[in-house]
Amino acid sequence: SDHASMSFRRAVRTATGLTATATATALAVHGFVSSNDGQLPKDPWSESSTPLPSRSATVRALKRAQEPCDVLVIGGGATGAGCAVDAATRGLSVTLVEGEDFGAGTSGRSTKLVHGGVRYLEKAVFQLDPGQLKLVFEALQERKTLLNNAPHLTRALPIATPCYEWWEVPYYWAGMKAYDLVAGSQGLTMSSFARAGSMKSQFPQLTQMRTDIGEKSMKGAIVYYDGQFDDARLNVALACTAAHAGAAVVNYTRVVKFHKDGDRISGVRARDMLTGSEYDIYAKTVINASGPFTDELRKLSDDKAEEIMMPAAGAHLTLPAYYCPSDLGLIIPKTKDGRVVFVLPWLGACIAGTTDTKCDVSMTPSATKDEVDFILESIAPYLKVETRRSDILSAWSGIRPLAADPGAKNTENMSRDHVIAVEKDGMVTVTGGKWTTYRRMAEEAVDKAIETGGLSGEAGKCRTHALGVVGAHGYTNDLFVQVAQRGGSNFGGTPDESVAKHLAHSYGDRALVVADLAAYSHLSKRLVPNHPVIEAEVVYAARAEYCQTAIDFLARRTRLAFLDVDAAEKALPRVVALLGAELNWSYIRRRRELAAGRTFLSTFKTA
């Protein structure tokens, strides 16, 4: 039949194109990649006894400061926290202000993948776009660096691409091999072909026969590897690492106005959102890393600034663990709107997403009914599980700040690269990009800031290629065993290893500190049954992770809101009681926290 021969020709053309591109890239890669064996250099925060400067002490120091700091970073998401770590470890004096909490915006609401971007590779080949290829190449280098620098918060996850048409097998096989080749020595594990029979035992939920495209049986699957991580916890770890490295890091601090020296920004007026007090911060150079709020901040300085950022929402659903195996994900390579949808095991549940729709900027975006339906309809044909709305445990949305270069025609194609611009007022704006490349974006933004602020005399070399975050240095895969034994007899209620594993993966070597706290302060009870989060974590988050509100704890220090919104609601009163005791909250503040917590959690419920 014509259709089959056309498919075959397409498969052959793709295979040759991809192989040629890949071989060329691979040769280039091997030439200049020096492989890091994962040994992290020692830093002051390598020792878990190192105390973190408290938020109140940091605010007092900022109010007293006589000299301007070298770099002021506005925004404490992945990029902003990355900039603070980068600049502070180069020996510069750094201040970071975040209007809400670290990772409260886009950075805590990602698809949780550390990836090169399989679909950008496809674009690179079909649109013969070297820019896209460079993007994938850079991201795959960064993927390995991120996994090395935060081993406790990351893992390599195999992801299956099921094939129900015979031509899909060579097509996706060639594509994934190209992905391996572009990664070169920074690869995780080589992709491979799995027969339909072996997929049946590895991924029993996957349907053997698709009925939505006529009766098509599974021909097998291509399994490739990407990284997976706990995004908001890595963000918090980066903020704490910056503070350990000497940066003054404060959350809930908003920039209300810019101070200028002539046309050039010389500082800001900052408002502490928790107390209402305002103070000035002066700096030799300012980095705007405010994600979806990039343009808002640029307009605060110059109301004629042209917009360079386009917000796009990505919705996700959390489904029960039985929707997919605990160590194998699924990529649905073509949905009806041409996007890819992932079904991935994550922290004991299963997440599905994502969508891509233009949206307005908001601090608490939520998944719309259409987006929820779209995700359920996209995954249903591939799963034997009956996909029911009633199974949804939580639904959330994140706003990607796509860098819309004012001159660009097509947003979808230039979307994922980042833009670093020096504004007329001397501010360095960094926007676009994605979580995987946060470190590289930060390095480039700090380079630019050093150049514009005339700081090259003071600044050392960038160190973040091999720099462990807080918790990374003493982490090993069997750390959970020590944690379990440190926690004592009643650790986490029933004696199972899930609490110890959860602590080891969340806190790295600091899990031992949390286990000691649980044992000595009688805080080893779970906050809610069926989730391994314990009471000691609330106290630890307040003392060592800048946790200021109950929402910070439920959404970012732990991920309960994302994993199971009902469980988060049940835990809320106990979290408020523990935090209130630790942070000396008044009765009124506790009432306010309960109300704010319920309102926030309502945005995770399905429409």
C-alpha cells in the first residue's frame, strides 16, 4: 500500500538524517568533554553540623549594611538561586531577594525531568535547525552535571516509547540512538529496544492493543534514559547553598522600587512581606531572574520597556501509584496538539503532563477543566487502567517564561532557549531556558553581570561545574540504612523503610540530623498515614531551610500538596501547630495560616 511505502521511506530518510547528525555531533562531543567521576570537592557546607544563617539575622545585616554588595539577584527560582550560588562561590558579595518563597513560581511546578529534550532533537533534524541541536547538546551536558551535584534529589529514569506501527520502531530507535550519541560521554544508560512481551512484564499497565487507531498491537518499545528530580527541593537546596557560601538570601521580600544613579540602577527599595518593614539594598550590579514576572520588573524600572517574555502554562495531574511502575516512565510522542505527554513515577505517585497554552501570569495558576480532560484523553489509549477523574490526587499548573525575542516570528520554535540581555539601566535580565540548564544560564548571567559591573578584579572563576549542594557530600545509596537506625524504635510509626528512604532522598546527608531531631524531640510520627513525611521535618524546615509558612512546608519543603492534596489538607493543622511553636506565631497568625493554606490547596483540586 502507498501509505506503508511512504512510511517506510520516511523511516529510512529519518534514520539516515539522524544517524549522520548524531555521528557528527558525537565526534565533536568526545573531543571536548572531560568526564567528571562524580567526586564533589569539599566546601564549608560539606559538614552537616554547619549552621545556616537565619532569615531574621540576614534581614538585620541587610538593614545595617553600609557598603553596596557586588551583585543583587532579584528572584529566587532555579535561575536566581543558581546565580546566587555561582556569584557567591566566585568570591563576590551577593544578596538574593525572592518575593514569595524559593521555587514558589515556575521552578516548583515543572514536569520533574532533567532532560535534553527529545522533541527538540526531532525539530533539529526535521527543520535542519542547528540552534535546536545546540540546545539539546548543552542540556545533555548539564543533565549529567545536575545529577552529580545533587545525587540525593535526582535519579536516572528509564522511559518507554511504545510502538504500535511497524515504521515507528526504526523511527524512534534512530531518534533515541541520536539522543545517546549527542550525550556522548555524559550519557546515563544507552537506549534499547524492548520486545512487546518484555514490556508486558515491565509495564503491565501498558495496553498491548490500541483500539483508537484501528486495532493495532504493540510491536515493542524503545526505552531511553533521562534524569528525574525533586524540583522545589533542589531549588531550596540551592538557596541554602548560596547562604552557606556567604550570600544574603531572603524569601518573602519584594522589590517595590528601583534607585538610580543617573540612568543606571544602583539599588532597590525592598519590602519584607512578613513584617511590612521596608529597607534599601544597594548593589554594583543587578540581575533580574524573576521568571514570569520578568517584564513586570523591567517595567518597574522603565515603563517603556518592550516585552521579552511570553507566559505559557503547563498543567499536570498526579495519579495513584498503580498507574505506572515505580521505576519506568512512558512518553506519548504525539498527542492531538502535537506535544508530547509523559506518564512518570514520582515520589511514590504517578504524574502525567503536560499541556502548553498561552496564559496570564499568576502566582497560583491552576489546571483548567480542558487541560485535565486533554491529559486524561491523551494517556487513556495507552493504558489498560481505566483513567478516571475520581482517581486524580492533585492537579497543578506551572507558567513557563518563554523567551519571546521581540523579533521572532514563531514562539514554539524559539521557546526553550534562554535570553540574557543588558538593559539600558544596566540591569542584566535572564529569562527563558529550562530547569535542566539553570546552572549554565546562571553562569552566563553572572559573567555578564561581572562585565557590566566592572567586577572582574574581584571575581574568581566559575566553580559550579562540580559543586555539591547542601546534603550532597555525605550522600550514598545506602544512607537510608543509617537513617533508619538513627531514628530509633518508633520511627515513622510502623517499622518500614519508606520514611528512612524518603528522608535520605529529600535531605541527603542532612537526613541524619532530621532523624536525630525525630528521636530526641519525640517528633517521629507521620503527619498523615500513607505518606512518609514526619513531624521532625516541619521543625527542621523552619530551622535549616527558611520555611516561613505552612504552604512553604506542604508545597516545597515536602511535596504533599503536589502528591495528594487531601492528605496535605489533613496535615495542615498539625503543620501550623508545629511551625507556630517553632516561629512563635500569635493566635491570629495561626488562624491566618490555616485559612491561607486552605485557599492555596484549593488551587490543586480538579476543576
